[in-house]
Amino acid sequence: MGIQAIRFSRDNTTDFAKVLRTRVKGYFKEKNISKHANTKMVVKTIFMIALYFVPYGIFLSGAVESYWGMVGLYLIMGLGLAGIGLSIMHDANHGAYSKNEKVNNLIGKILNVVGGYDFNWRTQHNVLHHSFTNIEGYDEDIDPGTVLRFSPHAERKKAHKYQHYYAWFFYSLMTFLWITFKDFVQLNRYKRMGLIEGGKKGFRLKMLDMILWKVFYYAYMVAVPLLVLDIDWWMMPILLISMHLVAGLILACIFQPAHVVPDTHFPLPKQPDNNIENVWFAHQLETTANFAPKNKLLSWYVGGLNYQVEHHLFPGICHVHYPEISKIVEKTAKEFNLPYHSFETFRGALVAHTRMLRDLGRYDELPNATYI
């Protein structure tokens, strides 16, 4: 079962895309800098990896003997895990970290080291989410199953009335579900969708590769500590889950307010040709929102993904350049009378997302027509 192709318009606002690309390209030429990682990015890479592995090393050394101290170390590892996902592997798997694809592939594999699987991530995020942002039936980021409703076109269940309360618990489970069973479900789904090259053989090779990475992950995260340290076995599930609860909640709180908020659109393809009326660039502006552009510390930690608009328009540019690029994007969008959604604060974005969850849980069709 493949996916039906969607065609974006090539007529409406095409000048916007041309002008914007020219201006952004001109920025890098004028500054005589690369669009890829710089020294600051390399330093951040080292920091985020250390934030994950140094607490693990301290734990493995046996220097911390109290259970609460161990939990504290794993909570810090959760911060590092989220930082790696947001700031390092994200750019690498977009091909934005380096102009050398071998470097990108190598750094992108760190996702496998921390429990995920890079092929699945690139398929869900790069192929489906970035290509078909907020389009029901295509963008898996707005398809969490029946437990949550992210799209006004999805079926509303009775339980969704309370989803703005319970969603945060499920958000925190995000990365834990990845490392346990979601990766297996996704890989099988992408096989059915025809998104794995090489047919059955390609699928089997991908499955074997993923299983070997999972074995490696659980070996160093669970088996090695039990062999090296004199601790009760039941502590390892507690520590592992604690780490993933932190990482999952952070990741969800960064990505969800970027697309599931009142001002963003959820367009449906027009039948019978399965067309989207907008050009792809304008579609990204309508379906994406920034937040907290003046919060430098937040922007540093989340890999510039508070500049989600710029990321969606130019995923091949390293996030360290987004603050400057955003000035060009906002100015150009206003010139062409196109939306540029941006929340002044992170708190404001989370409040808007919560309001959106509430409305999606209460109404089959949302009161505000701009949702659709």
C-alpha cells in the first residue's frame, strides 16, 4: 500500500519562494560563511553528548550509591538525551550539520546509540512531516492514534474532551515508546507504504540493523550496569523510564506548539487530483509557528527549533543560523502578505497549544475557520 501523491501549486505566490531563496543565499554569500555547522555548533555537540554520557559514566563508576542520587543522574541524562535529539542528530539527519554526507550520516547515527532508529526518524520527519506538514493522513506528527486528537479532520472521541489534561503524560512517554515498540511498528508500516528501498530484502536488512542497535542500547543501558554495579535489578527500569520521561516531555513541548496551535492551518487536498492550493513554501508558513525568538538560552538548548518556520523552509541550513535567517523570512513574508506565526514567549506557545487541545477535544469542527 503506497501513499497517494500530493501536488502543491506551482502558480500561487511562486515569486515569494524565488525572492526568499535569493535573499537567504545572498546572506551567506555576503557574510562569507557556510550554511552548515560552525565552531559554536561543534562545542554544543560536545556539550550535549557529555550531558548524556558523563552522568552515565559517574553512575557506572559506583561513585553515587544512593538511589535518589542515581535517579538524579538519569534525570540529567534525560536533559542530554533531549539535547542530542534537538541540537545534534536533528541537524545531521537533515543533512544540515556538514556538507559532507558521510559526516552527517555518522553524527545522525547517534540517534541509534541513544535508543532510536535513524531510518524511521528520517522517514517520519523528513519525508512525511516536512513534505506534508499538518495534512491529515500524511503527516504522522498529527496522527497520535485514538488517544489524542491533533487535527480538526480526525475523528473526535469522548475521552478527547480531557486531552488537554492528560496529553502531557503521554507526551512524556514519547521516547520510551520509541525504544520499546514504536520503531518496530513504524518500520513495518513504512514497508507497507512502499517507503523502504529493496523490497522484502531491504526491509529484512533494515529490521536486522534496527534489532542490532536495540540490543546494543539495552546492553549498555541495562545489562552493563547490572553486571558492574551491586544494585537491585528493579532500579534499572525505574532509572531508564525516569530518563525518558524527561526527554519525551521536553521534545513534545518543543515540537507540538510549532504546529498544533490555533493559528496554524490543517489543509486537506482538493479532489479528485489530490492538490494543495498553495505552493509548498506558503504551505509551510501557514502550518508552522515560532516561539520565544528573544530567548537565547532556550534557542541554544532546543537547537533553534523555536524558529520552526525557518527550519521548515530551509531544513538543510544548520540551526545556528536561524536567528539571522528569521529576519529575512519575516520581512519577505510580510512583503508578500503571507502569514508569519510567532509567539513572543515559550509559555505563550504552550498555552496556545493547550487551548488547541481543549478545542479539538470539545468540537468536531473548530469554531475558528482559520484552523482548516
